[in-house]
Amino acid sequence: VPGSPVVFNILVTPAPTSLAKAGGDGQTGVVDATLAVSPTVSVRDAVGNPVPGIAVAFTIVAGGGSLSAGGALPGGVTQVTDAAGHASVSWRLGTLAGPGALVASAAGMGSVSFSATGVAGPASSMVLVSGDGQTAGAGSLLQPFVVRVADAFGNSVSGASVQWTRLWGSGTLGSANSSTSEAGIAQVGYTLAGQAGDETVRAELPGVAGASVLFTAHATTRALA
């Protein structure tokens, strides 16, 4: 009808201007496991409104591992911001304990970094470090028997309990149990018996099949020069 008002619908798409972290930074998790909180970013316009539909690239830059966005992908993956302006990704840490880093970036808005720390998993193996095969005079205090405890990926495990048992001889153990240090090291002192002969001590991780080592020592009838 001539003279009737004409209505125009105009869709204004906000322009993204900022990229910021919204959660998931600074976490600590077990190696080869997914972090509890997904690293998340927020994209906003100049007045703080969320901007959907923006591609955000997530890339692992340190520590290894993989990112998941519907499937595990090594290195990096791209996600698109949702209606709330958020984009996130699941981060599975690498197999080596220590620091990890993830960078999220979007065109024209720079990047933000997320950090994470991987810690060793459960104790699963033990190796002999030093102290085996010593010979000393009867009644002598030997150099400590030393072992190292690691997880399935070779990372040192701290706080693991090592059990020490004398299997042969009549010498004296300094302790029946000891805990590993930050470097995964546990040790025990041993005093040879008062008479000559061979002695054997076992170190083991209780409850971990096959995680044991043997130390042997020999006591002579007199102190060695």
C-alpha cells in the first residue's frame, strides 16, 4: 500500500576484540591422564559481549600430550566459540613428569597461554642403584643399599614405601621400611653379622608384582684395610 512504513531488519554481528582465559589454567595432573578442567577461553567484543563463531586454535607447545575435540589429536586442534563466546579443549598430559604449556590463539586477538604440571603415576618398577656386592669385615656397617622407584613411564615416584627384608645371614637392617625421596630414591643401612659369611637382603614394593631387587654382601673374618 502506498505510504505504508517499510521495516528493515538489521543483524549486527559484534566484532571480536579480546581473547582471555576463562578457566583451566595452572592445573596439576598425573602423566598420561586428562586434566580435570578443560582449558577454556572467552572471546568478547569491545563492550564485553560474547562473540560466537570465532575459530580458536589450541596448540601444545611444551610437555607433549594430546588435545581432544571429539577425538584425541597430537599437537593442536581448532575449536569455535559457542553462544557464550567460549571455546575449550580437553588436554591429556604427556608421559614425562614436569611442566607443560598450551597456547590458544585467534586471528587479530593474539594468544593466551595455559600451564600444567604432570606428576608421576603409581609406582610400578624398582631398580638397584648402588650398594650391591660389598665385602667388609664382620660387624662392619656397609655403604647404604640404594634403589630407585619409578612409574610406568620411568618418572621418579616420591613417597613410595619400600620394604627391606634380610633373606640370608644374620646382619642387621637399619629399617624394615623406607620412603622414596623426590628423586624416587630409597635407601637403608646394613651392618654385617659378627661372623664371616654371605648375606642377602631384598628390597620390594609391596603389592607391585615383580618389583623387587636383591643385594648381596660378604663378611670376612677381619676388617679390610
